[in-house]
Amino acid sequence: MNTYSLTLNNSPDNGAPLKVDLLNIKKAAMTLRAVNHKLRQQILKLIDDEGKITVTELYVKLRLEQSVASQHLAILRKAGFVNTTRDGKFIHYSVNAKRLKELNKFMNDLLE
């Protein structure tokens, strides 16, 4: 067994060992953690309301330090919840609705 998987021998499925991919579980937890933060939820809402926004517009409207806004945008970008497009020296952020729908479906499936 390596550090990224776990094999359980007492599986309910016909006694076959159950393999758990710990790396994917960790990735899922990081993804959920990205949206389970009040400020990041506010950021997503503002971006959705505006359609697209630059980091400058975002930190001015939310009255944040530029570094704080950038850190939270980086977390949302890494988790795939925002898309970026470059326009000259400006980077515009928009909500990745497809990714949020995937998350919503995952959560509904998980809670069934």
C-alpha cells in the first residue's frame, strides 16, 4: 500500500477488498474547502453579478487588500471555479458555471 491509497479487506461487496484513492479524496476536500469560505462565496457572487471583473475592481468593491483578493482568487482558480481571460495587461475573472454545476451534482449525489 502506498501513501495515496488504502485497501480495506472487510468490504461489504462480496468480500472483495475495497480500494480507496486518498489522493482523489484529498483533491475533493480541497475543492469543497475552496467554496466553503464566506469571503470566497462573496467573491463568486460579485463576479457572477458583474459577469467578469478584474482583481482591482473586485478588491475596491469588497474593500479588501489587493493581496487578500488575489490569494482568494488563486484558490478559486486552482479549484476551477473561476475562469480567466487576458485583455492586454488586465486579467478578467468570470464564474465557471460548468464547474459549479458539477460540484452541485456531486453534492446531491453524495447526500442521497
